[in-house]
Amino acid sequence: MDNGRYIWCRNCGAIHHVTAFDRYPIYALAGGEAQALPANDWRDFMARHAGHRLEAMTATGNDYLPSGSAFDPMGIAYLEVSNGAETLLLRRNRKRIDEALNYEIVNGRLVQTEVSLEVQEEAIRKEMKLHFCWSPAEPLADEKINYFVSLFREIVNHIDPASAHASQRSDVDENISYCQLDSAIVETLIASCEGYFLPVELASLRSFVETHSDSGNVMALVKRRAVIVEQRPQ
């Protein structure tokens, strides 16, 4: 989510996120022109908390964006930071777009309540119909494509989500990641297709599956997590 460096003032609970933006100037209008005013947010934070007990904190990598989008400048985010002995849950937000991000300590922890695996059904259908070259087989009819997708969905429904290792995170939703299809699932899927598809169609189906199974492609499994902020006992 970020570079992972924070400062915690234990006297008053204030949190500062250390970034390259600490020294970015502030722009103000004067006489109809924008003027750059020097700034140093880290220095100002240290001055305000001079004499206080300060702790260096590092992000643990455990974070949660309720909206799913990492690119929403107004989106709320929860993230854990630690000094090696204690772990804090921070809530990041701001009320206006021109305000600096605010970090506050939350009395809670992130708990993953559910993980599910899904099939990219519409993306598979679209790829099969519009882009994939079926040669030497003829392109599959919609009925056969739908049957293939239903077989794939049924197989995935019996996979333990914990056993699927995500290798790529979604670009638009932080709660979604993609898992490359392993060879055992490929063999199970192709075996399930036998008896319904012609031998030449099976060969083309295998080619389709094997060339579209990496984590950035349509046969990759979608791993979706659900997270809650669980309150700690007072």
C-alpha cells in the first residue's frame, strides 16, 4: 500500500507516515499566480512532539480497503504497523481532497472472515468466441462453451481456497487476487470434458486452457477475500 515507514508518538497517539512527499512544497495563490512555499512535514511533526516518546513503526503488509480501490484518493483504508513488539491498527482517511491523509489508531484488528474462489465466466466465453483460434477444430457453439464453463465452475467449487496460492493482485480491487491454474486442475478439467467433446475439440480445449492459465489470463482463478475490523476487548 505504501513504503511502510511510520512514526508513533506514544505520548499523544499521533501517527506520521514518512514519505517522499514530506518535503513537497505547498502551493498558494498570490496575485493570481501560484507560489511554492517550502514544507517539511516530518520536521514539523518532530518539532510538535519534541520530548515525547517516539517509536519507529513498519507496515506489516496486512491491510484492507473497504472500497477495494487503491486509487480512490478519498477512500478509507485500514493497515497494521508494528515495532516488532506491538502491533497497531491504523485507519487512514481524509475529509477533503486538498487535506493531507490522516492516520488514527483503531482499537481493533483485521480478521479475514471468508475466502472464495471464482471462475472468470464471461471473460472465458468472450475469449473463446472472439479471439481463440480453434484450428484444426471448428469454433465451439455457445452450448458447448457454456457446458465447458459449467464443468470448470463445478471443479473449482470443490477446491479449498486456502490451497490456491495467489500470484497477482487485481489492479482495481485490493480484495481480489488471481491464482495460476495448476496442472492437476487442468488434467481434471480435460478429463471431465471427455465423452461430450470430439477428440479434435478436446485437443483444442487443452491448448486453450494451457495457454490461458497464468495469473494474468482468463483461466486464472479469482480469489476474493472478505475482511472485518474486529474490536479488541477494552
